[in-house]
Amino acid sequence: MTTIGLKTGLMALALGVGGCGHLPAAPEPTPPATTATVTPLAAAVTQTLDRRVDAVMQVYAPVGLSVAILRGDRLVYERHAGVERLGGATPANGDTLYSVFSMSKLFFLIEMIRAEARGELDFDAPIATYVADLPGAWRGLTVRQLLSHVSGLPEYYSHPDVPPTVAAAFSRVRDADFISEPGSRSRYNQTNFLLAKLALEQVSGRAYADLVANDQFAPLGLDHMRYGGHALAEAGTIVSYRPDAATGDLAPEIYPTYPPYVWSSVGLNTSLSDLAVWAGALVRGDLVPRRTLLDHWQPLPLSNGRPGAYADGWEYSDLGDFITVGHGGGNRVNFMHGFRKSDPSDTVTVIYLDNGGPREIPTRRITTVLADALIPGFASPTQVLFEDLVTDHAAQGWPAALARLDAHIADRSLSPAEAEGLLNTVGYTLSATFGPEAALDAFRLNVARHPRSANPHDSLAETLLTLGDRAGALQHYRHALALNPDDTRVAALVAGLERQASAGDDQT
């Protein structure tokens, strides 16, 4: 696989899916990095950040991780924990190469914005202006709709089965139906970025690999930028881990071959040191003028008038007093840049990278909570609560998590309905982090506290069914249906479980 490697430059310088059994012991966190270019934080803030990173290692047990935080363009916190390789002795560090998956899109988006600023691209022009031989229904989609993932186009990409060529990719979807009406939904889609990349290459007359290498990587001296997947993994250049579906044990990631046509979407591997340099350049306006970035960091409204989830390709969140933009990747890395609405020059940037582990990590929540340590109020109380809850549960079990939850409910005088909804979400969070068995205490308590509400019975039944307890699931689905007779989904589940129970009785 082709790689891009460039000369060293001056470093200028951060809700999950189900867990598995057979968890390895979390590697011991390494001490905070002592990098000369880090601007010191108050000791209390550094201690809070260290505690948060330690909790990530304890709860989610990644093999290795790296975190950087910038205030403005200054690096104020850098931390590494764990190791580069499972069973290895080399600690994770600023030069450790991580796969960043869809975070690769950020570098492409900079090239798109630059092309528009040069007058080569019009984001509101139909894609057919730049890309020929498209299906008729595709031709009127605008570049902005593609970048903002509201096109409704079908998806060509199926990890790890990546088509070898552009022609093979288009053959998968050219005759497929739209998934949704254009403009009606935010729906993440790699076909969008493939079309946008073809447009960029058409107007620039250059391959994307040449653009990004010579216009971003080389000027900033980013020497850890490598594109590729399978070949780099085979050479031992990159490594990533996920739990084996059969055993739950950690196994090396199965990387696809990433041909160059997908590099606008995925395939980049890089280091924390390079990303921190790039983040500083982004904040200073060295890549694109800051005013231009702010103009692009506006979500595209959907046809129902609500804001979409993307702002010209950047993941977008409105946090009240703050806006965040950035991108995650692979359910394990995240780049989050936040700025104050009343003062967009007041910024915080968090870069979180890990090389995999037994549990998927809610990286967007974690990066938001890390930023909250520097700017109290950046994260919502609920986001902070959930990070603390999973930490309590990992260390001391359900009683400690419940004590924190009940204190939160009392402090905020939540109504019974609000408390019920929160407890239900806690159950699903525990299930996502530690597996469905960990959710039973929360769901059973919710049923006990709110026996006349259908939803707690429904959630407990769902979890019992996942764990193979069909009789228990049927009992609580019946309760849910009795409390909400119009729920056709639950009615169908009850009917199906009753048929299974009857068939089982007939066979005995």
C-alpha cells in the first residue's frame, strides 16, 4: 500500500457499544508527559484531567491511548497511557501511530474549503457541474448536501469489504434506490465524500493525495502521516485491536486495503504530535482563515427546518454556550474543537486516540468531559454524571453508581418521569459499557420504582431476552403491553414469545 511520509518538523505544540468477556487487565497508566512546549495548567485542573484519563483506562481498558488538549493554539495538556502493542513494552507516546479512521475527513474538508475560497468549487452547485456520467437522480444534489450527509444516497462502503476501484464502488450503488429524500435526514455516508473528492480532483487537476501531502503535511512538517490499511498492518507499522466475536479475547484489527480513492473518507494513520501541530494551525487560521472556518461551521438545515448533524462535513454540536466541530473515527478516536458562541476566539481542542480494547469508548462524551475540566459548564451535568457513573460501577459496582445517581436526582429535584427516564438511560449505558447483565440492576429498580409505567418493563424484558431468559422477558413484555395496549411492537413480541413457549410445551 502506498504511504506518505514527510520530514520531521518542529512540534508546536483530545454512549459506546457492548462489552465482551475475558477482559485483559488494563495497562498501568504512564505518568503525564513532560513536554517543554506544554503550557502549564493549574494543578487542580491537571489532577482532574489525569483522573479522567485514569478512569478511561480502568473502565474501557484500551491497550494504549494518547490525549492532547489545546487552549487556543497552545498545548496545555498531553498524556499517554498503556502501550503501543498488546503484550509489548513500548509505552504509548507522542509518535505512536494510530489509525484515525473517519477522522481522515478533516484533512479533506480543509482542501475542499480552500478550493471554494480559490473560486474553483461552489458548494451550492450541483455535483454534476464537476462530475460526469452520474445517474440522473444524483445530478442535482449539491456539493454542500453531499458534504453535510443529507443527500440520501445509498452507501457503497461495507467495512472491511472495500471495492478496489471507483468503478467497482459505483457499480454497487448506481442503480440502488435513495435511502431517504434528499435534504430530509442527516445520514452518514461514504458515497457523499467519494463524489466530493472526484469534484475536488476535477477542478484542481491534482490527485487528492498530492493536495493533502504538499499543501498540509509538508508545510507543517507532519512526518507521521501514513495512508493505508492492510499492508501497513502486515508490516507492523500500525496496530489496532477489537474483541474476537467468538471468544471475547482481543485480536488484531482486520484492516481493509484502502485504495487511494477512499482517502478522502478513511485510511489515514497518524500520531498525537502531528495532530496537535495541525490543531494549532487550524486554530491560528494557518490552514484556512478563521472567519472562513466559522462561516462553514454552520449546520445545513433539514427540510423540516431543524439543523442537520453536520456543518459542511464537520460533526456539529450545539452545547448551549458553545459550539463543537470535528470528527470521530472507528468508535475509538475523536477530534473535538469547541468555541464560545459569544467569543469564537475562546477555544478548546481535545484530541483523543486509542488503539483499541475490549470495549468501545464513547469518545465524544469523553472529549466533552475532558474539555469541561478546563471550562466548567462545557459538558452538561448529565454527560459528567454518566462518565462518573461508569467509573463508580467499574470500581465499586452498582451500589456506588446508584448512590451517585440518586444524589443527582435529589440535587436537581427531578420529577418522577424525569427520574424514570434517567434511570432507564443509565441501564442502557451500563449495558453498552459492561454488557447486558450489568443493566439488570438498573432496569429492575426502575420497574420497582415505576411499576405503572410501560417503558421500564419493556427495557427489562428486552435485556432478559438478550440474556436468554424468555420466560422473564415474556412476563415483563406482558406487563408493558397491559400498561400500553396500543404498542404494536410489544404486542408482536408477546405473540412471538407465547408461540415459542407453546411450541416448547408441545415438545416436552
